[in-house]
Amino acid sequence: MKSGVIIITGTSKGIGRHLAEHYLANGWIVAGCSRGESTIGHDNYSHTSLDIGDEKDVTRMVRTVHAKHGKVDALLNNAGRASMNAALLTPGSTLEKVFRTNTFGSFYFARETAKLMIRQKQGRIVFFTTVARPLRLEGEIAYAASKAAVESITQILARELGSNGVTVNAIGPTPVKTDLIRGVSDNSIQNLLDRQAIKRIGEFEDVTNVVDFFLKPESSFVTGQIIYLGGVEN
Ligand SMILES: NC(=O)c1ccc[n+]([C@@H]2O[C@H](COP(=O)([O-])OP(=O)(O)OC[C@H]3O[C@@H](n4cnc5c(N)ncnc54)[C@H](OP(=O)(O)O)[C@@H]3O)[C@@H](O)[C@H]2O)c1
């Protein structure tokens, strides 16, 4: 796989940490972030502690990475938060928090990196959605709606950037065992798995495989696509 400079959001744990370690092992320079401190020690890794919902901090981080390395080849918009609430019990403050991270934060990173990628005439942007969106999962209204907006951003940005050598795609994982789904009951997870074509929990490698595909130089003709794991259909 070709390597380069990659920004990955939400690298302190879960899928983001696995992705950071995977790309470091494959020779990439990784710039990660999370609200907390770094949990990765590697010569080619740098960490910024920020809230991705803070537009100014996101802009500053992207510019700093670019100033240090002279380019940004790829962005993995992984950081996210979930929320399990029945619609009628969902306060506005929950909607605001979930959209601020999942939708606004991902948009800020995409916008700032896309400005650089257009000038470079190449780049890869990968967003993170969820099967909760196409499955119209009951009890996850704020989360699924925030990711529906992420999917729209993916598809519109793909069209706006298509003639500039920048591809924009999204991956929609099934449940993967991380802190994000720690509060979800075994029964709810099983009900969800039963709605997949392939009824098993997702592994980190399932996610990495799809992201690898989006990043490949040979994938320059693939954009605006949303790939769900487990055989879940849109
Ligand atoms: N795990 C699943 O079952 C699953 C299924 C479908 C989709 N996904 C998607 O996959 C992505 C990663 O999920 P995960 O399971 O790895 O979650 P996770 O284990 O909870 O990790 C989330 C990461 O994002 C960071 N983060 C959260 N809010 C942030 C903020 N406002 N600013 C900066 N960093 C923030 C967290 O660090 P701090 O807390 O230190 O900020 C952490 O590093 C998410 O977009 C999620 O929606 C996950």
C-alpha cells in the first residue's frame, strides 16, 4: 500500500486507535486527536488534544499538520459518539452534543483538509457512518440522524471535489466491540446482528479492510460510496 500523511480523528481508543496503529505499521505518518491525551507512542505519530466540535481548534490542527509535513494525503473522520434514547425521551441537549461531534466535527475536518487536497490535486477522505442509519434503528434517533447527515456530506462533497483528484467515501460498520456500544444490552446487539446478512459482530480488521480499499491509488475512480459491513443494505 502507498503511504503518506494521514489524519485520523478519535485515536485514543477503539476503531481509531486500531486504524492509527495499522497505518503506522504500514509506514504512514499519522496525526491523531481526541479530547484526552495520546495513548500511542510511535516516532511517526503526533497527537492533538481537542474537541472536534471546536471549529477553530480543528482548523488549527489541520494547518499545523500541513505546515509540518507539507501535505495531507488522507483523512479518516472516525471520532464519534453514540446515544441510546427513545425519541420521546431525547432532550435537545443530547441532539446538540451528538450532532456537534458526529456531524459538525467531521464536516470541519473534511472542509479544512479538502482545501489542501484540492491544491495537491489528490486526496482521500473517509467518513464513518453506521448500520443504525439504513436499519432505521429504534432507540438511536440522535445517533442515526447525525450519521444520515454525515452520509449526505459524503455524497455532496464527493461531487464537489470529484474533478480535483479527491475521493470522498464512507464506511458503515456493524457493531464492533468498543466502548461506544458498552452500554448496549446483549439482547439489543443480537437483534441487530439478526438483521444483518452475515450475523456476526464486526472486527477491527473488517473496518481496516474497507478503509484500505478507499485509500488505494487504484481506487481513484471510487467516490461518493457508502459501504456497510455485514451485508446491510441501504
Ligand atoms: N463500535 C461500533 O459498534 C461502531 C458501529 C458503527 C459505527 N461506529 C463508528 O465508528 C467510529 C469509532 O467508534 P468506536 O467504536 O471506536 O468509538 P470509541 O471506542 O468510543 O472511540 C471514540 C473515539 O473518538 C474520540 N472522540 C469522541 N468524541 C470526541 C470529540 N468530541 N472530540 C475529539 N475526539 C472525540 C474518543 O476519544 P475521547 O473520548 O478522548 O475524546 C475516542 O478516541 C464512530 O464514528 C462510530 O460512530 C462504531
